[in-house]
Amino acid sequence: MPTFETEGFELFYMDEGPRDGPPILLVHGFASNIMVNWVDPGWFSTLTGAGYRVLAFDHRGHGRSDKPHDSALYTPQAMARDAFALLDHAGVQQAVFFGYSMGARVSAFAALARPERVPALILGGLGMGLVEGVGDWDPIAEALLASSIDDVSDERGRMFRNFADRTNSDREALAACIKHSRDELSEEEIAQIDQPVLVGVGTKDEIAGSAEGLAALLPHGRAFAIDRRDHMLAVGDRSFKAAVLAFLAEVDG
């Protein structure tokens, strides 16, 4: 199992496609992993088929990576450092960051912190929630720690508890992650992200916030509406794949 070390943790990763292809780093969402977020929905095959070198990793606390239970270890800044540690491990100086949901938040923090290493950015499943927040997630932490899903009444809590159970996740690690991984960026910080940015959000997504609103704050942002898709289904949408490929072809050109 390929792993790399970052800040004392061993994180699982994948690195596929032509080594001389333009690199793209996939950054998955909360309670997900490489397989659920990127392999099963067809992103690896789509991007490698288009000639890209595709890297991805399981966040700390997720998938096949180490799973600490200390909530202080799960800031977007720390997870952005994990992303750069993978690029260092793979010998990649620059890569387009493509994040979904929590992964989009981590990618935005990464682009702001090290712009010279992030030439372009794709934010899926996160719009104005990056600035305004994504609601009260304390019920989700409570749902993750509940002894049984039958004890969970909150609708969003049940959704994420079901998802965590389906992915055989360490629910205590996820509950720790959710406490500090939702840091927001100010409008002034968003305005400093000068790279080309594609923001894709499902039209039925009640979590992400407005893609158009976030794109308007970005100097070089554009919004893409993923028609009739909610937060869970938008990631694998065929029209979103086409929009991402068109965006990548433009920034690569």
C-alpha cells in the first residue's frame, strides 16, 4: 500500500496516469476517501484518459490513512500541508488542486498559502459556504458518536452517519475532524486567490452555498451549476466532468 509521511502520520495515496502529464491533485470530502470520492465516480479514469497525472490521498482520519482522535489536528491548514507533503513525496512542484466539499475548503487554503504551487483550482460542492459557513454541524458530530443510528433524529446527522457507516469509517476520528475542519475564509482572503478557479455546485445542494456568489468574489472565478444534483450526487455528474475537462484544457493552454 503506497503511503507517505506527514507530520508523524502515514497517509495512503494513489498516483496514476502518464508521469509527464500535467499533474492534478484530488482532495476528497469529509467522511469520504479516494475510492468513494474519486475512483468509483470515474474521475481517475476520466482524467488519466485525458492525459493527466492524477494524485490523490486519504486525509488523516479517513480511508486507509492514520486516524488520530485529537480534534486540534484537523484544521484546513494542517490538511493543506498534507497535500503539499504528497506533492513533495511525488516530486511534483505544481499541481492543479481539485477539491470536493471539505476537500474544496482545504484546497482553497492551500491555494492561498502557497500560490506558486497551485496554478489553478477546482472547487466542487462548496460555494459561499467557504465564506459564510455551512450551518451547524454539531448534530453531525453527535450523530457520528451515537451508539446507534436509531438514536439520531437530525436529518443531516443521519445522512452523514449513514455515509460513515457505509464507508466503514472511524467515527470517533470523523467527529474530531468536524470540530476544526470548517474554518472559513474572509471575503478579503478570497479576493487574494488570483488563480483561475472553477466553482461547481449542484442545483439541489443545500450545504455548499452559492457557486455564483463565491465565483463573484474571486478575481478569476467562474461558476458551474451541476443540474438537478444534490451534495452527494454532484461529484460524479457527467456534465461536471465535461466542465472540468474544458476548464483544465483552457488553463493548460
